Amino acid sequence: MPAASMTIAEGRPNTKDSHSSSSSFLHFAAGLGTGVLSAFLLQPADLLKTRVQQHSGPTSLVQTFGDVVKGPNNVLTQLWRGTLPSVIRTGLGSALYFSTLNALRQRVASSNILAMNGTIRKNTGTDSSSSLPRLSNMANLATGATARASAGIVMMPVTVIKVRYESSLFSYRSISEAGKAILKTEGIKGFFSGFGATAVRDAPYAGLYVLFYEQSKRRLSWLQSATPSVEELRLPTGMASSKSVSINFLSGVLAAGLATAITNPFDAVKTRLQLMPEKYGNMIKASQRMVREDGFKGFFNGLGLRMGRKAISSALAWTIYEELVKRADTRLGEKSKGIV
């Protein structure tokens, strides 16, 4: 049996499969690059979302935007305030997330228990837009949540600095100044303000995102496979690149929109806790106070901005990530065939 084929008796990919050959460094580098790019391009949306969420009571996006551009610096400087901590957080966070997620998915994909349940299938053929292993819904949910929670713990101090940089409640001039100020006034625990709400937001978001993303890819791939193009019929490796990119990007937009809408209340609570920990205390107290001050609609402040930013950033990151992995695996496969 060829080395890159599926072991039927075990129901899992052979360990010599070309997909498993892609290095952990590739996934780390792909995550880092996509994270840095999306963080820089979408920083204004992130800043505006933080400003909208920082105050109790109704706050309009138009008014918030006007307040930002009227600041002491030029418009670009005002809108891209906090870019450095944002790039560090998102870049390294995405690198850790994608490399951890890949390791978890590979481990799950080689699990005998899941294989016996028939939940694993390698994405191959013209009906797939991905080269990543296909897992069960529960496996997608669990691996996404675990990877994101792990990355979130490591990046939490940078996340707190990032949010405060973006807020108008603080006027830090550098990352070192922000770190010293937080350490002096709040101690080490200050760097983990809002950790509970962040974990409750990020883990379910990432789990739901991977679940919705994989389901959307599967359905969109199935729809397009009903009428494959002449180019695809001639391709032994699967779907045409242009179609796979379109399917992955659209799947990313849809998945991010759904996951963001579900988890936005935790994001609103997290922002209040990271900006005003003395006032809001913990996640439960903050939730209760927000209901008293703003009603339940307060949990959805900044939803439109967050959905737009998440939809674009997640779709961009995952599309580029998948293409980089697919191209790397293709080259590794070609080299392997050349050696044989």
C-alpha cells in the first residue's frame, strides 16, 4: 500500500502521510504572519470597539469615531493607537494557537478511539477545499477551545496592556511604562484582569469557530463538487486553488460571525474588567452591574464592530494559513515522490 494512503484497518491516516510531514514551525510561522497582518490592518476597528465598550450607557459609533479623530494627534495616529501591543498579542497569539491546534488535531486524528468511531477522514479529492484532517464535530469544538485557551493564558498580560492602550481612560506612552504602572498599582494580578471572562469568551469562540468553519467548508465544497470545472477534473490533487480560497474565506466569514454573536457578552464583560477592575470586581459582579447600568443590551455593545473585525481577520488568517499549509504539503509530497 502506498505510504500516503489511508490505513483502512485502523481508519486513520498513515504516519507517513504528506500532511503530517509539515513541520510545527510552518504552522507557527503561518500563524505569526497572518496574525501580524490582520492586527495591523484592523487595529482601528479594534480600538473603536474598545472605546464603545468602555463606558456604561448608550454610545454611538459615530460619536465614538468623532471623539477619536478629534484627539491631539493626527487621524492615523489616533486610529492606530495601541498597534504595537496589538500586533504582538495577535501575532504571537495566532502563532501559538495554530501550532497548538495543529498538534492537537494531529493527535486526535491518530486516535484509535476516534478512528474506530469513523470520525476521521483525510480531506482529499475534488470535494474538499482543505488539506487539513477532517475531525468530528466534538473533536473540532474541543481542539479549537483547548488551543485558544492555552494561547490566551500565555498572552494575557499583553492583552491587558493592549486594551488599556486602546482605551481613552489611560495615557500610556510605551509598553514598558504600561507594564510598570500596572505592576506598581495592581501587582502581578493586574496583568490577568478579566482572565475569567477572557477564557470564557475565547475558548467557546475558538471551539465554535472551528466547528462552524469545518461544517461550512464541508457544505460549500459539496455544493461546488456537483459541478466541477474542467480544470478540477484534470487535477489529481483536488479542488482548484481559486475555488478552495473562495470557499475557505467565505467559511471563515460565516463562522466568525456566528461565533462572535454568541460570545460577545463575555467580550463586553472582559473589557470592563480589564479597564476598571476596582469598579467591576469579577465576572459575576461585573455582569450584574452591567445589567443594572445598561440592561442586557450592554452585553452587545460593540457587536457590529467585533463581528466585522472578526469576520475579516479570521477569514483572512485561516485562508492564508490553509493555503500555506496546502502548498507546503504539496511540495513535500513532490519531493517524496522524487526520492522514491
